[in-house]
Amino acid sequence: MKRVRVLLLTFLILMLLSGVVFGEDMGDVYVVPVKGEITRATYNYLRTTLRDIVKNSPEAIIFEIDTYGGLIHETEKIKNLIIDLDVPTISFVNNKAESAGVLITISGEKVVMSPSSTIGSAETIPDTEKVLSMWRGFLRDVAQLRGRDPDIIQAMADSDFYVEGISEKGKLLNLTGQEALEYGIADFISDDYEQMLAHFNIEHSNIVQVEESLEVKLAKVLSSPYLNTLFLTIGFIGMVIEIFTPGFGVGGTISIIAFGLFFGGNILAGNSQWTSLAVFVTGLILLIVEAIVPGFGLPGISGIILVILGAVLAMGSLASALMSISVAIIITAIITILLIKHGNRIPHLDKIVLETSHGQGEKYKSSLTYESYLGKEGISISELRPSGIIEIEGKRLDALSDGTFIPKEANIKVIKVEGTKIIVRRV
């Protein structure tokens, strides 16, 4: 029995010594950037990244935040990702946590501010009672969960919410790092990872910094609501120029590139699938058919509906899509009117308006010169939709159709002459 006891004691001593000498194997700490505008691309990136990190059993995750905010619904989903983690989390505001960045910041168990950072100004856009009430509910709920002052957090989102001695009446609250620490919104001020981990007694092996891939960075930029509006506007304007000018040229090329960037960015960001592009292209085809066929009917109505539906499906948000499409259509309409009136003054676009100009010293040629073509027949050199080029008696002339589409190499007849404008009909 003595030998057994000695052996057991020796075994226990060796086990204790091995623990002291070799130590316990510790995991890594991962630093995950949350930067730029908060979009669906941000959420998709964080969801995939956190899923991979958790598989490695990390000691903690630091979310390095530098954002002006972004989409509310995506921010709420990011908040849920952080709260649901079974890993110690630290929100590190490295520069600014504005708007949606406030909710992401207070979702972490601990909050660290860099010496020159700020947090606040979390007002929603649009600032409606319904949206603001929902947003304040999100902020209040997370603040209470993490032990932050919900009144201070709500004062960052609503200028009507006043905290005496801290915020000003009628102004959104925005705190510096030192103020955030003083009011209990932050737990520590530092811009050093090792220092903040030591402060929270988090032992670790290594600090692993996660980088956003080029695909994610590109998706976040291209899927921005502002760029989406710009791409749609450029695409529609290019399409209008292509319709009003004969042949395929610059307008069509610009339109294809703009629509390609619009859908490519949203597909990369995970906002949509290829279905949205197919719906949109089908709508454009129907609109082109409507432009060729006289009158306005089923193809035009169906085309408009499918174009709007395609854009909505691509952006993943009805409000953002309708806003972008409305702005794009208004700007396109204005530019179209300007092109029709003044297109002759712009190089390479003079075919949109059938006018001629004469340099100084040239003899003025009366419009009566074209009266001689009245009633004569010729052939269309290009498509007329409604403008194009015709040939009469071996001479090429700019002409307008009488409102119907005239294909290339069709027999035409001059039915009217108005100044420098020659109006023809297919015969």
C-alpha cells in the first residue's frame, strides 16, 4: 500500500510540475475590422469571418470600428452576430463610431476608445417617428444588456432626448473617448492591443489581424446606395443617347458598363442573385421594342415594371431601390430634354438635334434649299428611330421619320420639310 501511495503522490507531483513548466495551451485573439459604410457586404463579410474564427477556439475577438454608419437592418444583424458569440468580445473604436457604429460598438462586452476617437450622432435617415422609435429600441435594449446607460445612448440617436448635464437640448450627443470613459460608455482608453488585453486579463498566444479581401472592399464600394443611383442614372442616360443616335456607339457602351457595375456590385455584396439581372435585362429589351414599335402599349408597361422590379431585387431594399430609381429617372429626364434642345452644341451628339451651323464668313444657306427634296424618294442608310441618315440622288442627308421606326436600307419618301429638318415616310 505504501508503494501505491508513493506512486500516486509522485504522479500527482509530476502532473502539477508539467502544468507549471509547460503551461496551458492558450488560443489566439483575432482583430476584425468594421470599417467604412455598413452595408449588406459588411454583414456577409462578418458572418463568414466570425464563423471561421470560432472554429479556431479564440481567446477573444476585438472588433476594430471606424465607421460613419450605414443601413439599419444590416447593423441590427451585425449586432446579433456579436451578441450571440460565446467568446469574449471587445469593441475598439479606433477613430469614430457614428450612427450605426454606435449599436455595433455597444454590442461588444467591453468597449475601448482610442485617445482621439468619438462616438455618437446616431440619428436615423429617414428621421421618421416609426424608424426612430425602432432604432431607439435597438439601442436601449443592447445598452441595458451590456450595462451601459440607456439614456446617454438614446441621446445619441434622438435630439429631443435630453440628459441633463451631458447632452444639449435639440442636439445629438457625441462623446470623445475621455467623455465616453467618464460616463461609463467605454471601459478603457488605449490604442494598443496588448495593453487592452492585459487590462481585461485576457491571456493569449498571438494577436491575429484579419484583413478584408479585395472582393469585399470592392463590393462595399460598388453596392453603396449613392453609387447605385449614379450607375442607374448613367445607364439610363446612355440608353437614351443610344436610342436617339443611329447605330451602336458610345451611348450603348456607357449604358452596358454602368448597368454592369450596378448589378456586379450588388451581386458581389450578396444583395441579389443573377435573377435580378435577368429581370432587368428583359425589361430593357421590352422598352427597346416599345421604342421601335409605334405607340405605347403592353411592351412599354411591362418593360417599366420589370426594370423597376430588377433594380429592387438587385438592391435588396425597396426604399433604397425606389429612391435610386426615382432620382435616376428625374435626372435622366432633365438631361434628355437638354440634349434634345442643345445636343447640337455638344461634339458627337449633334445627331440628336437636326440643325446645321455655319461658321463666320460662310454664306447662309436658306432652308428653301431642302424644299427641292419634297416628294422625292430615296433609301435609308441607317435606322430612323426617329432620327437617322437617308440618301437621295446620291446625297446623304439627316432626316426624321414621321413617328414610325424605319429600318436600314428601306425605301423612303420625303413628305415634309421644316427648315433644316427633312421628314420622311417608309414606302
